[in-house]
Amino acid sequence: MEKQIVELGLADWKAAQADPASIAAVEAGKVLYFPRLHFTIWPQEATLLRPDLLAEGKRNISLDAAGTLKGAAADADEQKALAGLIGRFRAQAQALVHGLLPDYSPHLRLAPTSFRPAQVESRAQSWRADDKRLHVDAFPSRPNRGERILRVFANINPEGQPRTWRVGEPFEDVARRFLPRARPYRRWQARALNTLGITKSLRSEYDHLMLQLHDGMKGDADYQKNAPQVTMPFAAGSAWVCFSDQTPHAVMGGQFMMEQTLHLPPEAQYNPASSPLAILTRLAGHSLIP
Ligand SMILES: O=C(O)CCC(=O)C(=O)O
Ligand SMILES: [Fe+2]
């Protein structure tokens, strides 16, 4: 398998440059890895690196696009400090993406920024929600009609623990493997899910197929074990960027990470033909978002 992780020497969040090879790599579904790109935790923030700040039943603490903090069980001072920490990561992640992928800037839609203080190894989840299984991101309740999911991650573990991922094969290989097994799209089912409020808008055929890939991968023990993949320990103090709707990924271990999601219309890509929407449309032979 061709190399799925591309290492870059950048050490300053604000100094990224638009380099055609990096742009092509991330749009091909590779992970851009920045081992020297360190997100600084201020000394007075060190006490915020605690999993007990998570509210009951929450997997992460997030700052929504409007600046409201969610998911924290903390007093007012800690809430303020958390919002400051997460907001600072948001600004740096945005600066990085702006520098690396400047043509995206006018088209990006900001999603929540998250702080993930839980130890990955101790999380127990249903197979469908289990991010320890290789998957591409697709969300059952939130149809996106092909809108891209670009994510910036930073490992902020204070004890040098890596965040270990598995990174899988190129998206087209995933699609060719799992599309033949995908249940066909039924518009009446999509309408029923929407009427019942299970989805926030009508699930398109694109959204249906992405969920079929997501579930197909996660539900296939043989694929999990034997699919082309590399194990990648992202070092403490590093950052990485990928399109998580395209790059098969699984998190195997680690604790304390920051994550920023940015949405992008696929037509705003440098090469729209590389998007999951374009690839699935080509393989299906008809429009998936009529
Ligand atoms: O927590 C992680 O390291 C990654 C989890 C994941 O699958 C994701 O953020 O899409
Ligand atoms: Fe994911």
C-alpha cells in the first residue's frame, strides 16, 4: 500500500504554506503529520488535564461555534479556563488550515472544537460507536450530502503518551470492497427516519452509502484484522490533519487530545474529483444527492 501518512516539519501554527504536494496528499485521504507542531498548555492550565472534568456520560468537552462550552463538570473558573484553552486551539487549528489550504478559507464552516480527556483504552462502546475499529466518519442523525469533514488533531498528553491510531487503505479501495455489500437506498425509509426525527434532514443516498461503509467496516472482524493498515503512534506534542470522512482510522490508545472539525463543500476542494462524493457517484453511476 502506498504511504498513507505524510510527515511535515512545520513547527509554527501560523507559518504553514500552501504546498501542492501536501494539498494533493490530504485530498487523496492521507494524514498530514506534524511531529514538531506543538500545542502549548500554559502552566496554569495543567490542572485541566483531568478526565473527571467530563460530565456524566460524555466523551468529550466541546466549545460550539457560538462559543458555548458543553460536556464539562466543572466550576465557573474551570469552565472559563477550559473555554480559553479550547478556544486557543481553535484559533491555531484555523490558522494552520488557512495556511495549508488557503482556497478553502472562504468556504469553511466551523464545527465544534473538542477536548478529549478520557483514556481511550478504558472506553467501552457498542460496535457501531466504537472508534477503536477502523472506519470513515459518517453520522446517522446528521446527513451532510457530501460536505467534507476536515479534522485537525493535537496530542496534548503531558506524560509523553502517544495517541495511537491505525490508518487504513485509500477510500476508493474501501468503497470497492463494501459497496457491493451495501443495502440499497430506499427513499421511503429516508423519509420515515426524517419524519420520526431520527435524522435532522432527509438522508440522501450519499449519506446512506457512507453509513453502509462505516458500519460495514466496523462490523467486519476480518476486515479490522486483515485490511491494509498501518499503526501510527502520534507523539505527545504533535499534530495531524486529515479528512476523516475519507481516511479509514481507528484510535487504539492515548489520553488528552484536542480536535477541530471544519466542514467544506466538496466543490471547494482543489480537486473535487477526489472527494468521497465524487468517488461514490462514479462507482454508483448516478447522482447520489439529487
Ligand atoms: O479520538 C481519536 O483519536 C479519534 C476518534 C475518531 O474516530 C474521530 O475523531 O473521528
Ligand atoms: Fe472517526
